Amino acid sequence: MIKAAMKYERIVQCGTQSDVRYGSIYPKLMQNSTRIDIWGTKRMMYIGRMGGGWHVFDKDEKIVAQDKGIFPLKAHIKNYFDCIRSRKQPNGNIVEGHRSAVMIHLANLAYRSGNKQLIFSPEYETILNDPIAQGLLQPYFREGFEIPKNV
């Protein structure tokens, strides 16, 4: 019973290994359940989460570029405290993080509203050409749990 449980645990934990995160080996991202896939017109990229390294593949599935992982948490925490002391902007600027998240949300909204091209106004952060997608931007709350317009 214990061997079966250990075998199952290894199957479930097929994300990024610590050897990869700390940079001693290259990741096997084809078998990584937590990877991020980026598909381009000429190449594709697998990225391991939280220091999991990355690979860029050609159309012939040959590796064009790759790098081992680094586990960035210690550096991020150090940068955070340094910025508190110095009042400088952190490496992970909140505005850049917001812009990155908006792109993912727009892709999700385009899919959920019927796989359409959306025209987005970055100035007003609204969708201009699709009322269905714009409606999905606004959260829906059950009666009694609404958030007032002026908080």
C-alpha cells in the first residue's frame, strides 16, 4: 500500500523539480504539468513556473534556445525589502504586472465571448466592440452581496 501511494505521489508531483529550480539540470518541460506554452507562428516556447527554466522549439521540434531555472523568490524578497528602505520602484512593478494580467484576461474574454477579436481601450480599460465581453468584465454578485459603486 505504501509503495502504491508513493508511486501515485510521484505521478501527481510532475511539476518543476528542485534540481531544475536551483539550476543544476535542464528541465524536461514536455513532461511538466505546470508548464506554460507559448505558440508563435514560427516557434513555440515552454516555460516552467517558479524557476522552472525554458525551451524554444523550431517547427521541426529542435531546441533553438534554452536556459536552466532559477528560483527567484529570495531575490524578489530582497528586492522588496530594499525598495521599502530606499523608496525605489521594485523589479516587479505593479503597473507592469497589471498590464501582463490584462492581456491574459482579454484572451480569456475573447474566447468566452465567442472566439472574437476584441478592441480594447487601454486608456479607459474597456472593450469597445463587444458588449458581451464588456459585460463579462463586470463581476456579477448575488442579491445582498453587491459591492456599492462608491466604496
